[in-house]
Amino acid sequence: MTQSIRVRGILAAIFTAGLAMGGLASDAKANGASYKVRGGETLSTIAKQAYGEAYYWPLILEANLDTLKGDPNTVAPGMTLLLPGMAAAGGLPAISPKAPPPARSATKPNKAKAKAKTKTKAKSRPTRQPAAPALDLATGPGAWVYNEGIARTVRREFLTFESAGRVAFVDPALKEGDRVSKGQVIAYQDQRRAGATVATADAQMARARAALAVQQATVVEAVANFELARKTFERFSVLLQQDSASRQEFDEARAQLASARATAQRAARQRDAARADIAVAQAARSSAQVAKDESVLRAPIDGVIARLNIERGDFYTPDVLQSQTEQEVLASIPAILLDPSAFEIEVNVPQNLLDALAVGAPVLLDLVDLDATLEERTPDEEAGPPRAAKDYPVAGVIYSVSPVLDSDRQNFLIKVRTTRGADRLRDGSTVSMWIRKVKS
């Protein structure tokens, strides 16, 4: 466990903390940053604060051989040292040590305070919005507005294949008018090509993951070699000061450290490239899966099949879909699902009624007798509904009122949604509506 933490620490020091490690004096002169020594500081404390690890002090010693004469004990306040490789990392990092995190209190928390905090937090939670106030509805003659419209299910789903292909399956037990459950398969195209594409993407993903595993092992090995080279360089730095090692041995240790550093950085770049390859493979896999999913028609809602325009063996292409008119869509789209639990009716209302209609106002609905004459279908608005509200088979409310005025027709759009009796309606039914006004 300790060794694993050690390896992660070295990786972070090399690749995350911006260790350019131009340990050679020539690199430091090209990319280094100067630092003025303060009282009580040593090469170890400076390395700890500048690089995050005290054991990088030989890098500073090597970059300042002329100033320190190869002796780390000659560091003195006011001396200007070169910190190698910092300019390439974006400038001199903060030298002052980071403040330690606040220590946890050893005492037990005050239960009263904790309870008070809990209560405060509970109070800050959003509360349920109060119900809208009741509308001030108009009464007497002229309290109602009459109109007619086409009822449409609130939820309707148009299902189609996104790509060309032969229809390999249509559920033989399904026909128009049948109910389906959310997620139920209705039909699908030939899956061989889509399945092969997904299988190829899976194979690419497996190869990318195997390559990443190899590169991660290479990084671990390279880090271990770097650690060994660092210790060797540190040891020869001390031996050189003690005249127990030759300058040639010190130079060889320095060269081995530079080589190990370059190898570790190269291994890290190759590991990052392998990770990028995995990301590309994942994107290809996702794309292949999406294409496969789009070749299957699944019910996105619980509903009723309104249209089923495909048969097993058909070759479907998106080009056959016609959308100029509603009838063309109904006749050319592979399948349409409806949720008959709620209906919506759109109607245009004269501009002068804008202030008299409000969201939530009650609406009484009934099916229109299409065989009746226009005169028979036009009631007396002043008199209002000819029947009591409870005698109307369908009821609803104003769902929305558009603020946009049609300048050509001088009217605006409202939407009515059913609240009772939706089972009496069919998608496309012509309905009459008595809409209750509000007091202006």
C-alpha cells in the first residue's frame, strides 16, 4: 500500500505538478526562475515548497553549482538561486507553504447547535406552492363563450426508422386500436448489419483497453526506474561533496536521471494517447448502439396504436415519409401511438375576449353533430349552455392563453385540456365548447 502511494506521489510530482525537470544547468538558465533565499531556509525546504517534495534539492544544487560550489550547506540568506524548469511551467509557484487544513475538534458537537442547524436547513427547503386562488367567474347572460375545435390527444408519438433497411419483424399480434406498453417492441429492421457494427465497436474497445493496460504497466515501470535514478543521483551528489565519488560518476548519475525522466514522461504521453483511443472507441460504440436502437420501433409510452403502415418484408427508407399534409403523415409514417387519457383542443378567440378568458376557467364539451346545419350548430351565446354542467359528457379547463395576436385575423390562440370524460372522445373528433368567462 505504501509503495502504491509512493508511486502515485511520484507520478503527481512528475506529470501533474509540472515537473519539467530540466535538471541540467543549461536547461535551468534557459527556463529557470530565480529565488531569493530567506533566513533559516535550506535546499531541502526550498525544494519542498517549490516542487512539493524535499528530495528534489539536488536539482537546485545542480542548477547552482557555480554559486554553491557543490556544497548544499553553503546556502545563505539573501543568496539568489535558480529554480530549474519553472518558467516552462508557467512561472514561479507560490513559495510560502500552504496553510494546513483546520484540525477537527476533539470535542463532541453541541447537540443543540446541530439541531438548530438541522431546523434551519429544513426551513430552507422549497415548500409546495399554494393552490392558485379561485377565479372570479362571470355570471348571468353573456357569461359563456361558444366555440368549436378538433380534439387531439395530448401525447402522440410518431415512430419511424432513421435509416433505410428491410423490415424483418412486425409483431403479428398487434393491429391498429391495440394497446401497447412502454418499451414494447412493435417492429424492427434487419439487425445483421447493425449488430455487426456494434460487435466491431466492441472489439475496438477491447483492443483499446488492452493497449491502455500495457501503457499503464509501462508507466509504473518507468516511474520505478526514475525513482531509482533519482536516489542514485542524490547519493552521488552527497558523495561528490565528500570527495567519495568522481565527477564522472556524478555526471553518469545525472545523465541516467535525465534519461529516466524522459522515459517516464514519454510513457505518460503514450498512456494518455491510449486513454484517448478508448474515448474514441467509446464514441464509436455509442454511435453504433444508437444506430441499432434506431432500427427498432419501441413504444415510448403506454398507448394505443393509431396507425401501423409497415409489414414484414417491406423495404423502408426515410424518403417515403410525406409530411405536406396530416393525411400524408398518417398514411406514410411506420407507426403512430396515442395516449387517450387526455385530450387538447386549440381554438382561436376574438381579440376583444382576451381579458375575459383566463387559465383554469371551466369548459363544457360535447361532440358536434356534423350532420346538423350551421344554423343549428350556432347557439345563443347570451343564453349560455342549454344544459346543466353535469349533463355534459366531457369537461375541461383552459390550459393556456397565448399572448401573441394574429394580426391578420385579429384573434389569439387558447388551448383547452380535458379533465373528465376523455374516454368519450377520439383523436380528430370535432367538439363544441362552452368556455366560462371571468369578471373583467
